[in-house]
Amino acid sequence: MGVGFHDDVDLIPDKRTVSSRIDSESKDSSRRAKMLQQRCMDSVAKMRETFKNSRPILQHRISQLEIGETLGRGGFGEVHSLRSISSEDGEHETFTSMALKQIRGSLYGAQRLQAQADLAKEAEFLRALSTHPNIITLHSTGIIGSPDFFLVMDKLEKTFEDMIYKEWKPLYEQRDVNNSEMKLSKREIKKENTRNLMISQIKLLIEVCSAYSFLHDNLVLFRDVKPENVGIDFDGVAKVFDFGLARELKEEEQVSKDEYKLTPQTGSRVYMAPEVFTSQPYGLPYDVYSFSIMFWETLTMETPYSNLTKAQHANFAMLNSRRPPIDPKWPKNIQQLLTSGWSRDPSKRPINFMTTDQLAFFPCLAPAFAVSA
Ligand SMILES: Nc1ncnc2c1ncn2[C@@H]1O[C@H](COP(=O)(O)OP(=O)(O)OP(=O)(O)O)[C@@H](O)[C@H]1O
């Protein structure tokens, strides 16, 4: 089922994003730049129309908003907490659980236009897809000044990346601490804590999978699956956000099953699948590759390929098939999922992600899921 989005426009890369942009060195760069600019303008115009027609409660001017502290900044957007919105009768409604995303003040000219198009695209995706419990909810869209828009979304407490490095990793490093009432040996304590940690990790990964599977069911390729782009809300639920690189797959761009002609080298370097890096057609298996790298990162709490330079990564991981080391102590199912998920051959990667069933029925973890169900 398609969801009807407009054409692709590229993103301004953040420090780890190597999304292909207007290539000033290519021969037809100025023609391409003009085309891109036109596409941006078209999507911004379209978005302005959509915003005009959006639900009235969601139409706000920036002067009516009380914007709180900055929660984060990306390549083109900045996100603030939202204290309140004044209603027409001057009363203030409090929206402590919401966040406002707008375009960074430092962007001008073509970059700003591009950012507007990206934000417009993000709003369209969220409008269509944020019914899923693990996709961030879009509450509102609005206009800031005359040309720019903003989005009001659920506020996130932290990202999956924070979870890995600021919560799980310190816990793992203290895994010999006894938190259990039972009298256990040091070895047993370590084993139980490691297992409990893995259960927490897999539970959140299942939620993440569920969101990406939903996108794939709607023929939406996310193209930037990584822990930075998954949030955790204040109830501890995983929420996929940042649809800046997402793309609806269209029949006219399909070259074969699961392969589409799309912008090469789009995404973030260490999570990028070889076919995307080497400018081949690609499709949904791209996200499965990225998810597998994220899966490994979650379990090891280590940055993938951190021991390789960019050139080594290109050579060993992208052109050859070197992958992060799999711990032989991990359950066999996990080992198999990783090996197939990051396979060089996209057709060997599991379709539709690792479904909840596949993840939940690891023999070692099943009892934990049964208890919490
Ligand atoms: N709903 C939210 N609640 C709290 N913080 C958020 C929320 N959305 C985003 N952030 C924070 O703001 C940062 C920037 O947001 P986001 O990644 O959406 O911006 P972007 O410009 O689209 O990023 P990128 O350059 O990665 O595409 C995030 O990394 C996160 O730390």
C-alpha cells in the first residue's frame, strides 16, 4: 500500500551522513542544482497548501507559542520543548509532553529551501504514518513567519543511542553487582545481569522492528536506520523519528524485485549497505542491513567499525564483506539473524525485518517475554 508522497529531495548531511547532495564537481552540477531547487520549491509550495488546509487547532503562528529550551539540533532542524500554546481566547494550554521542530536559524538560501522541503516531506510522512505506536506522533504543523513551517511532535526523553551508551553500557560494566534477592555466586550474578540486560535490549529492538516493518509494509524505505534516529519517550517506549531521508518506493523506479533506482550513498556511513555505497539500485533490504548493524551495536555497546578508518571501512566492509565480530556466546538465532541481515547479497537478508515472532522466541529469552506479556 503506498502512502502518496512527493518526489525525493536530498538532505543536508550531518557529521555522519554522507547523503549525496548537489555535486559541485560533476559536469551537470548546475543543471542538477536547478532541478533540485525546482523540486524543493514545488514541495514547499505543496506543503504550504497542505498546512493551510490542516486542522485549525494545528495552525499556529510562532508568536502564539512559548518555546522552551533546545532539546537538540540536527543537520537542518532544531528541536525545542514547547511550554504552551495560547488559544484564541488568550488562555494558555500546556504541552509539556510535546516538542517543536523548526529549521535551523543558521541556514540561508538554497540550504534553507532544501531544509524547508525536507521538513515538508517529514511532515507528510508523519501525517500518514504516525498512527503506529512506535513512530513519533505528529500533533501539529504550523507556520513560522511567512516561508517556514514547524512540526509539533511528541517529546522524547532520550535517544536509543543515549540508552546504549549512557544506560546499558554502564550497567554492563557493573554486571557483577548483585541486584537480586537470591544468593548467587559471582558467576551466576554476572550471567543473570547480562541476560536481563539483553532482554531489555531485545524488547526495545522489537518495538523498533515493528515500526520499520510497518514502514516497509507501506513501501517506505527509511534509509537512515541508526540508534540516533530512534527516540525513547517518557514511558520508555521506542519511537522512530527523523524521516528526512525516508523515501516512498515507486513502481516506475523499480528495476527488479526489491531494487529501485534511488540516489546513491544516501544514509549514514557505518550503517550504509554495500549496494547503496557502491551506487547499485537498492530497496527495502537496505534498512535491514542498517538495522543489523544497529542490532550489533546494541548488544556490544560499541560503535560499529570504530577500529577502521573511512578508507578501510570502504575497502573492507563495503567492497569486501568484513562485518563486526559476532560473539559466539550469543544465542544462535541472534548470530543467524545478524549474519543474514547484513549479508552482502540483499536478497539473502530477512524480508520485513526481524519480526516480533523471530525476535521474541529466542529460547533463552522466551520465558522473560512470557512473564511480561
Ligand atoms: N521529539 C523530540 N523530542 C526531543 N528531542 C528531539 C525530538 N526530535 C528530535 N530531538 C533531538 O533533536 C535532534 C535533531 O533532531 P532531528 O534529528 O529530527 O533533526 P534533523 O535536522 O532532521 O537531523 P538530521 O541531520 O540527523 O537529519 C535529535 O538528534 C534529538 O536529539
